[in-house]
Amino acid sequence: MTRPPLLLAAHGTRDQAGVDAFAALAARVAKLAAADGTRVAGGFIELSAPALREAVAGLAAASPGPPAAAGGQASPAAVGGQASPAAVGGQASPAAASGQASMVAVPLMLSAAGHAKGDIPAALAREHARHPAVSFIYGRPLGPHPALIDLLARRVDAEGLDAPAVLVVGRGSTDPDANADVVKTARLLWEGRHYPLAETAFVSLARPDVTEGLERCRLLGAGQYGAQRIVVARYFLFPGVLPDRVAEQAAAYAAAHPELDIRCADVLGDCDEIAALVYERYHEALAGDIRMNCDVCMYRIAMPGFEHRVGAPQHPHDHPHDPAHSRAHP
């Protein structure tokens, strides 16, 4: 039996190093999946090439699946038609039974923020309109996960500081659930390890920012050895504009506080551990084991200050290499 291909869906970046790191990880995942006969392709939903539509078209062209049955509807897990947050994390679609070819789409995201909950499902809905015979089984984001936390700890320890305080810096989101995932990651990083404290900060859209996070480390650890040594752990998959901004802001704070030894750890990057986690998410989705946390999703629950987001329609991002533009960015 032919396995459904694996589609890697990423956000995109204007930083060529980030594009190259994505390509390297995609190649690593493809090598891992080749042992099972699983084809792999990846693309971005905006900013950089290759566009997601190119990856879908390539996989669809090589798919041996039969055409879709007349009048057949995609299941709630198969992203097709009108995309909605409810499409994320449902049960796997029995595509073979419906006569459709299927792909498993895994979002290369560390948390379930707007890109994973809305933008990528909406982009997949657009691809379903282009390829009606293809349905999409949507996997969950990569984090939080023990493999990512262990990898983050190794990035921190590689800075060579003895028992440092750690500031875990995430991208930041208008989705409180996604921000909470970063806080949870910082806590799990701290548990059972030798760090005297672990704090959280965000580089955009949420507080505390990097400067505020470093100040919290300094004040909370006053008189403690660890607080004189701080490692900024950049919780990002790939290099890019935002990880660079974190490093710049950390360097500015360090210059203003010469009594502190502040180091900036590398991003998680292309590595075997992340490739294995991506393929784990593929197998989860294929088995229908999608353990999404919907209890505090702002698209489902009227959280204070976010009531207007409940049931909000989702739209795909525009991509410079995709002629189908549904909206313009400011």
C-alpha cells in the first residue's frame, strides 16, 4: 500500500539562511521517510520560495491515487472547502475509501498560533480547490515536545556557562494559547535541570519583551550566582529576521549591564531530532491521533479580550509566487 506523501508547511522568511535551513530540514525528513517509501515536499505560505502550491502540485502530479468520487465531501480533518479552526486536529480522513488521494500536511510551527490554526488550513483549502481529487490530513504543530525541550537545553549548555539563568524567547502571538505554550516550554526546561531560574519573553506581539525578560532575570536573581550569567534561548526553528532581532536586543541589554555575562544561544535548526519529530507528527496524523488542545483556543472559547475571535473566518496568506491573492497585507 502506498503511503500518503508528507507536505511540510512553513511560514516563510526574507532571510536566505532561514530558507536554506528549511530546505536542509526538508531534505533530512525526506531521507528519513524514504525508508518507508514516503514522498516528501515542502513550501512556504508567504515571503519566500518555494510556495506551498508548488509543493502540493509536485506531490499531486506524482500521486497514484484515483480521482475523487463525484460529489464526495472531504471529512472535517481533510482540509477542503471552507477552512476553519475546527478543521485543525480532527480525525484522519479515510481518503482511500472516498476515492480521493490524500496528503499529510505537517505545520513546521513550534506552537498552535494563527499560522497553524488559520493561515495554513486556509492555504490548504485553496489547494484543495485547485486539486479537488486531493484531500489533506492535517497534523499538529511540533511543540511543546520533550525532544524540543532537550534540544533547547543543549543549545543553552553549548554556551558554556555554569548554572546560568535562562530566558526563553519566543516569536510572540496575539493568540494567548500560543504564548502559553512558550511559557510551558520554559517551565519544562527549568524542571529537573541546574538552571537557577527560567523566564519567558517574546520578540513581537506579546509581553514581556526581551529587555523586560532580561530585567526580570536580573532582579529575580539578585544575589544569586546564576543571575549574573544569563543565556538567551531563542526558541525558533530556523534563522531569520526575528531571531536576529532577539540577538541584537540581548546585546544592547548586555552593553548596558557590563556586570552580567549574557550569551545568546543558537536557534534549534536543522537536525535529526527535529526531522524525527516531524515524521512522528506525520504518523500521528495518519493514525488519526491528533491530540490538539482546543480547550483554550481563542477561535472556540470566548477568552477575556478575545471574544471577537470566536468563529472568525480564516484566510490564506498571499505569496509572491502564487497568483491567487485573496487579500493584501498592509
